[in-house]
Amino acid sequence: MILWSRCSRLLFRQDIMNNKLIPKNCNQFQGMNIRMAVTNVSKTGPRTKPLVTKKMKTPSGYFLLVIPIATFGLGTWQVQRREWKLGLIKELESRTTADVVPLPENLEELTDFEYRRVKVKGTFNHDQEMLIGPRSNIVADESHSLLTMDAVHKIGFNIVTPFKLSDRDLTVLINRGWVSTKQKKAETRPKGQVTGEVEIVGVVRLTDPRRPFSPKNNPETHGYWLQRDVQVMAEAAGCAPIFLDADLKSSISGGPIGGQTRVTLRNDHLTYIFTWYTLCAFTSWMWYRMFHRPPPPEPTAMIMQRMKRK
């Protein structure tokens, strides 16, 4: 019985909203205003609250409209950022996969050579090698016998050594690779101190920007460099401000492990786009419901409210 009563009320309410219960040719309502008829009926019981709530368009309502507008703007901004990031990833991939080229004669071109692989030939000056760290070992994709579990999981340092070129009067800095903390002193790895003329393929690197709140480089105090500052390190070693990361093939047994360069860019913009546009749609719908949706017809609202009180 309870279920039947609720269903009948629901159907009656729907019929009222569709005006199906008001006959077109009914003499009772002929020439009579329907609103007045329903208002007279409502006088039979006490009115405890307004039957129709009129939501005024106040300044605060328009102020809340800032939320969907702002989220839409952020979503559009993320679309533009994603396009920029995809272009940057494509450019970096083209640089890292390009053919190996000799070091350019015009050194000013090196600013456009970042992450390009270049080939140099010369000799190392191990007496002036420097350390950058602490660093973890970046495991190369290629299988290599030097990459033991001990080398993978420990913290160590990158060995940076001045390299005198054979074809010109120029000395550059070469990051030979990673060594464990116990091998940071040159005398602990005599087999890794390459002598004579060698050919190195390396990746051109620029200065590594210092992160906020990170300490400054102070090699006199720490005994090593915290960040890669090409200009200052070159001045300390008395060579040109050119920095190359040696590739993995330059690694030798007992010496530094090369290939310590990885170019990866995060691209989470699609997630941000979905988040901001979803928030825009949801907040727009909420604002419409609260401040802009027209109220139901007054007679229908009055009858529905009387049924609700019963």
C-alpha cells in the first residue's frame, strides 16, 4: 500500500507539471485564472515557508562564475603547454638520434648543439680531474659487464677530466662517467686512468641550473662540485667552457662508467587538461542550477509543496 501511495503521488505530480489534470473545456475553470484558483486552495492550510523560491542574481553569484571561467582558461593553457612539450620532445629526440659529428670549429655554435653527439680526439690530463656529486649511477639501456649490482645501487661521483684536443690548441672538459664513493680518489682506480691519445664520443652539455634552496658550489670546502657549472669549472681547470658527457662505450674496466646522460621529459599535460575541463563543466552546471535556472511555474510549485507536506 505504501508503495502504491508513493507511485500515485509521483504520477500525480508529473501530470500536474504537464497540465494533464486540468481539462481544457472544464466549466469549473472557464474564465478563471488558474493561479487564483490554486492560490485559493492553498489558503485552506497554513503556509510555513514561501512556496516559490526566487533566487536573485546577486553580485556574489556572478563572482562565483569566476571559478568555471578560470578552470576553462587553465585547461586551454594546458592544451598549449602540451603542444609546446610535444614539440620540445620531438626536437630532443632528433638531437639525440642524430649522427655523430666533429666538434664545430666555431664554438659559438655549441649553444645549439646541446644533447648532440660529437666526436673528439686527444689526451686526458688526470692531474686536474674534478668530481661532481653525490650522484647515483644511471644504468644504460645497453647490456654492459661493468654495470654490476654494486655499481647500480650505490651513491658515487662523476669524474670530470680536462681533455687536450689533438687537432687544435683547445682543452675541453669530459665527464668520463660514474664511480662509487670508495673509488673517487684517482689512486684507487689506476687501471681506469687512460693514457695516450684516445677518441671520445660525447654529448654536449650546458650548465646545470641550480635548484631553489640548494647549496652553492664550494669545491674548496666539499672537495667536489654539487652542480655542473661549465663556465666556473672551466676557469678552475684553465680550459675552454665546453663540457661533454662521454658515452657508455668509453667505459673501461676499473674506470668510470660512461653513458651518464638521460634525456627524459615528463608529459602529464593530458591529465591536467582532463582535470581542468572537468572542473569547468561541473562548476558551470552548479552555477547554472544555483543562480540561473528559472523556477518552476508557481501553481505547479504550490501544489507540489502541499503534497510534500502531506
